[in-house]
Amino acid sequence: MMKRALVILASLFAVLGAHAQELRIQNRPYLDQRFLHYGFFVGINMMDIEVKNNGYIDPASGEQWYTDVDNYQPGFTVGVLGEIRLNKTLGLRIQPTLDFGQKHASFHEQSSGRDSTQNLKSTYISLPVLLKVGAPRYNNFRPYFTIGAAPAIDLTTRKHNALLTERLDCFIQIGAGCDIYLPFFKLIPELRFSFGLRDIIAKDRSDLIDESLLKFTKGIDRGRAKMISLTFYFE
């Protein structure tokens, strides 16, 4: 998934570079001199959980279950952007974000080959605080990258299922994009990678009605959330 995203980003920069070989009249030449930029963004995302299994064997049944996220389904991202200009190169971004998506967990029993699945739906509200490092503007294009942190809360964790995820997390975010200066506004495509810092697999499963499902939680040592987002900003 990450390799495909990098190929898309490289192709985008190649196309933009091909259009930026000749000097042209600049659109909105004084836009970047403002102390405060603001706008909104929409996009798509793909959520993942990096699972580490521990080989737990259920003493009652002798079963040994392994968990993985075996496919990725697109979600929706929306938010608003505020950016403070620090100098010609650096900017400080604050962008409240709402991410809708899901992770598809697959369970496989080692001996019998039996399988089971669960959709883990998530609605993240996050507050990324990012440092933006931009290259010098050339014509109507300006590539950049961002790095920062995003505390987040998941509003749609559901109890009584095989797995339960924690509500609170914090993501390290790394992104790359390009400012495209159009006659009436600035369009900014960006590819962003988010890496969760917490183990989001809930170990306290007092919510379970069917205690036989506890084997799925006990079979996981830890699980960290990951997400790739392709967003389009409008300023």
C-alpha cells in the first residue's frame, strides 16, 4: 500500500515538473506573504492496524488464532486548515480533521484453517499540528513536506466484538504535497502518512458477553494504527 502511494506521489511531481520548465506569469503572487492562511480540504484515506501476534493457545479448545488486516477499504477525510507563516520557508499548520474509515481484521486458526473476520469502523477526530517546509516557488508551483503530531479520538469503537480498539491515540504524521497557484485560489494535493504511537488493542474485555471471543484479544501482543491519506486543500 505504501509503495503504491509513493508511486502516485512521484508521478504527480513528475507531471508538475514537466509543466514548470518555462517561466510564466505568477498567479496570486502575494498570497504567501500573508501571516495567516486558511482554507479547507477533502480527500480519501485507507486505515490499517499493524498487528503483532504472540502465538497464544486457548487452553480450553487448543486453538491458536492469528490476526491480520488483509485488505484495505477507502474512507473519507474532511477538515479545515489554518497556517501561520513563520518565514519564507517554514509554516505552522493547525488542521482539525475528521476521518471516516474502517479496518478489516481477518482471523485464521493455525490447525484447522478456519477463518473469521471483523470490520473495525473508525471515526477519528484529530488535531494535527504540523511544521511545513516549502521549497522556493517556481512559476505557479511550490513543493513542500510536513511533519508533526496529531492527537486523536475514535468516536465509533464498538463493544462485544472479537476485538475492541482504544478510543485515544496520537499519530506521527509525515506528508508531501505541492502548492498549485491558480488564478482564483490555491489547490494543494498532498499525500500524508500517519503512524499511531499507542497500542490500540483493548486488553480489558469485561464488555464481552461471549467469553470464547477472548482468545482473539489474548492472541495479539499489540496493534498500532496506521493511515494513508490523499487530500486536496483549497485556499
